[in-house]
Amino acid sequence: MSKKTVYMIAAAVLVLSAIGELCGVHLHSPAWWPLPFGYDIFFGFFGCWLLIILAKIIMTPLLQRDETYYDDPKGGENDE
């Protein structure tokens, strides 16, 4: 896809969205049902907390190495 095609698609979506809003179709409303007070704050806080915990659980075994990972397996300097 060229840049021109991407810009044309973005412009078309913007125009269709604006026409929909003018006709009373609210495609981008914040919520379709009433949310309790502070829902966004709690959702954001616990969502970030959950992402941090999952990242630690999943990424730690993948990225962490043993303390002796870079040590020479022979136990001394290489004599060449």
C-alpha cells in the first residue's frame, strides 16, 4: 500500500464517522451503558497492575540467566 492509499482510507473513515455523528449514530461514545463511579480509574489501575505481574511471571524465565552464564566453562583463562 502506498502512503496516498492509506491517507485516502483514513480520510474516508473520518468523513464517514463525521456523517454518522451528524445523523445521530454515536459510533464513538465512551460507553453504551452506564458505568459505576470511578470505573475507569479502577480498571486502569488494576489493568496496569495485572500487566506488570504477568510480565514478571512470563518474561523473567525467558530473559533472566544464571549467575554463571558468562563464566568460562573451563574455570580459567584461555591459553592460546
